[in-house]
Amino acid sequence: MACVLVVEDIEINRAVARLYLEDLGHCVREASGGREAICAFESPDIGFVILDLCMPDMDGFAVVRHLRRREAELGRPPARIIALTAMPLEDVRVKCLDCGFDRLASKPVSRDDLVALLS
């Protein structure tokens, strides 16, 4: 099973996502910001990324563009990358899909939300 990379600058949000995902049987890696996520993504077992849009070091839009370019450079199959935001407005959803995200999820994310997003 592919690992899930949870990218979130708020520690409690990462911990909750980890708890839910591990309970569902997923391998989980964490990153507290965009630059850390870019480094973690080098691991070939990352198949899913849950990526916060608003982080202090780098926003999710810049991160997803970098990850998609890196996949292409490596000839790697695309990971499912899910944007996570507290403001799921329609224009944000459109920008996310145009930028390379596969889906958009609202915070706070529940266990059931994760099941649906990763299926």
C-alpha cells in the first residue's frame, strides 16, 4: 500500500490525520511545511499527498506545481494530491484543479472524509 504524506503546519491537525489514516491501515509520513514536503516526496512509496493550502513557508499551490514537475522529471506515476483548506470556495476549487490537485477537502477533515478521498 502506498504511503500518505500529510503536509500541514498545525501539529494537532497532522496528528489527527495520522491517527485516522493509520487506523485505516495506511503508512503515514508527515511534513510541517512545503519545503519539507518537497524533500519527503522524493520517497518513491508516496502515493497520496494531503496538502494544506496555507502554510507559512510555501503555499500549497507552489508545492503541488513542484511535485507535479518532479513526477514528470522522474517518469513517476502521478500521486493523488488532495488540497486541504478551511475556505472551500468555488474559485479556490477551480484554482486547485487547474494547478494539479486531484481533489479539494474542507477542514476539519473527518475519518469518513479521508476514506472517501483515498478511495
